[in-house]
Amino acid sequence: MSPRRIGGLCLRHLYILKGSWPRLLEMAYWPTINVVMWGFTSRFFAQHSSWVADAGGILIGAVLLWDVMFRGNLGVALSFLEEMWSRNLGHLSVSPLRPMELVAAMLCMSFVRTLIGVLPATLIAIPLYHYSIFDLGLPLIAFWVNLMVSGWAMGLLVSSLVLRFGLGAESLAWVLIFAVAPLAGIYYPISTLPEILQVVAWALPPAHVFEGMRSIMLGHGLRTDLLVSAMALNAAYLVLGSVVFLRVWQGARIRGALLNVGE
Amino acid sequence: MTAIEVQSVTKSFGPVVAVDAISFRIAKGSTTALLGGNGAGKTTTLSMLLGLLIPTSGDITVLGEDMVRHRYRVLPRLNFSSPYVDLPHRLTVRQNLTVFGHLYHVPRLKDRIAELAEELELSEFIDRPLGKLSAGQKTRVALAKALLNAPDLLLLDEPTASLDPDTADWVRGYFQDYQARTGATIVLASHNMTEVERMCDCVLMMKRGSIVDQGAPRDLIARYGRDTMEEVFLDIARNRQSPEVKTSETKS
């Protein structure tokens, strides 16, 4: 792995971001709108639900953390899609850049995109709703990292699908992650789900993270068991996502899909 | 000294055999053209030489390394240009060259970019987005990208396609000059016979995935009893035999 090559590829995406304020705006736009909308919803629920009232900002916190996972996924997938849109994959493939370095650069850019996307929404929630997600303290870092890694694994899977099936599959970058949303327990405890779905939910890292977030916000303290299980699952899913991507990449070398990829 | 050695290489896509058991050698410091009609297997062969495509069977050695197993040992020493593979259009010329310079670990990158900008006359538009350049300017940028790492081996897919005669001539001249200065090996796929006659020491004529003839342009022209490579190309593409070849066959 060469840090210089990884940095070089990140630079390519940073140049694009630097030169395009609409892209920067788009990244921050949706998370901010989401927080504004859920903030009012939360305020309304707080007046009618003791559960929401007991944990001030539980819905806003959930929205912000879900956006971390969503943006994490999108950050990886968009970095890959940029190469396909610009028909640049051929040049990258014949350069000394290794597939793992490409993956590493996509993950780095996902981190940057997630920060740009979620940070303004996080800060806006403080004056608007008197809710600061930073009140979660150090566990916030663990939640953030875990959800971002879940998004990375999903983003690698989406990128693999796009590489395998072409740009016709690009809409999956935006929608596939929503298949996880009902099972992630973003806004409700996992116990709300039917028993059979609970089994599936507990196999997904975000379910552990959101349950852990609620535990802190409802005053039950940090559940290290949930944190450890989320980390273990994330490690497994990230390895799986990387292996799938590398295998599809190798398959593209057999099918000849790297040179003529594009719209 | 051999730069490229291809032994019994076949590439199949399902039932379709794109390249059928081809073997050839390319000498270091030479310029070789892959010629053939559409679907002859040129791009497939070029892709396999780049390691972009894994052969179904056979061996490819490039600059002394097995291209299937150890392509990352040799990739820093080669480069590639094709009008069909774009560089990011939203990035400026300088940004594109900077990114690829990092990918190739080019030492003293700023100096190298300045040097190429001067040689290839990019300075005037180096801070303009690639998407806003003319075809000729884009070709010069692609050339700069291909030369960033001062490659020992340059693989060029139709290097002068869609260029006006003046720019095409300038590009050909530049490649010849680069080769004379550095002793690099150049392999190109082209449909331009004048280009091939002017630039190449050797031609590999491909048809339906096989190499049907090879030799220096002058030798091929003489062997087929023609005046130009274009006529030789048409003889091969249309299974047409020149009077001279017919004569030699009749004699035998």
C-alpha cells in the first residue's frame, strides 16, 4: 500500500469538491433538511410521548447518526461512480494503483464527504433544538466510526454491483441502504420488530449502535457489549465488502470490463 | 533484447475467441504496430499487454515480468494513451497531471509537469478544465499523462484518431523524438497506414484474432508487391492476393 498513491487519488476527488460549490451544498443539504424536519417532529412528539420527552433529542440523534451511515455508504459509492462517469477507470487500472489502494482512497473520501455532509446538520441542531449530539461524549466517536464502517461495507457492495452490472445499477448507491433502515432500529427499539426480523436485525451492526445510543440517552449508560458486537460485525462486513469488491475487480479483468467502462 | 514476449496467448469471451493462440516478440527500443480491421483483436491484445485483461491461456512477459502474476512490478515503467479512455474532464490539466504523477510516484513532480508543459506546449491552458479543451489540446494532455513517468514502454491505442493532419503529424513527430531520446519501446494500434509506414519498425497484421503476417512495413510492401501499407492492409483484409504473391505461389 502506498500512501502517496492513496493521497493522489484522494486529491483527485478533493479537486472536484474544491471546484464545485453545488456539490458541497448538495452534500450538506439533505442531512440539514432532515434534521430540521425531524427536529420539529421531535418537538411535537416530546409534547405527546413520555418516551421521547424522557430522552431529549433521541430522534434528532438517530437522524444524525443514520446520516453518518448513509453518507458513509454514498461517499464510497460516489467516489467509485465518479471514476466511471468520467471514464477514467481505464487510466487508473493501468497505473500502478492497486485495487486495495483504490479501496483505501474511496474510504478516505467517504470520511471527508461524511464530515462535510453531517457536520453542518449537527451544528444547526444546537441553536435550533438545543440538542448537541456531542453530549453523548466519547461513545459518539465509537458510534460514528461503527456506522461509517457499516456504510463503507455497503458502499463497497454497491460499487461491486456497479462494476459488475454497469452504470444501470448506479441508482442502487442511493436506495440499497434503505433496505437496512427498517432493521437498524433507528427510531425504535429492536424489540419492536417481529421475532424473526429481530434475528436478522441483530446480525446488522447498526442495530447494535442505535440500541447503544438509546441506552445512553435514556440514562442506562454505555452498553459495551453492544459496542463490541457492533465492532466485530463491522469488521466482518468490511472484510466481506472488500473481498467482494476485489473479486469483482478481478472478474472485470477477465471479462475486459475495465477499459470500456462508462456511460 | 526483448521488451515484450507473447507466447500462445488466447483470449475467449464465452464461445467467442477474440485472440487465438498468438505469439510474437517485440524488440526493446522498437516501434511496433498492431494492424487489423475492426474486431481483429488489436484492442484485446493491447489490453492483455497492459494487464487489464487476463488471457484465457498463454504467457505474456513485459519488460522481463510475467504480466498476469506480477503486473504491479512493471506498471510503473509503462504508460498508455487512448482516445477512448478519458481523463477527468472537470479537473484542470495541471490537476490531472498532479494526480497521475502521484499515482506513478514521479519524483520532483512540479518540475516534471513544468517540463512536459513546455515540451508539449500546454502552458497556455494548463489551468483550464480538460473538458473545455479542443480535441488536439486534449490529445496533448493525454500525451503528457502518458509521458509523466518517462516510460520504458508506451502502449498507444490509435494515438492520432480524430486529429487534424497538422496535429497528427506533430504527435507522430513527438513520439519519434521521444523514442530517439530515451530508447523507449512503442506499441501502437492504428488504422492509419501512413502513420504506420512512417513510425514503425515492425507490423503485426491481425485478422480474426490471429497474426496473419508480420514484418517491417517496407518488407511487407515489397512482399505483397504493393506501393503502400494501405494496399497491403486491403489485400489481407479482403483475402485479396497481389500479383506478386500470386506469382510466387504459382512458381512454388
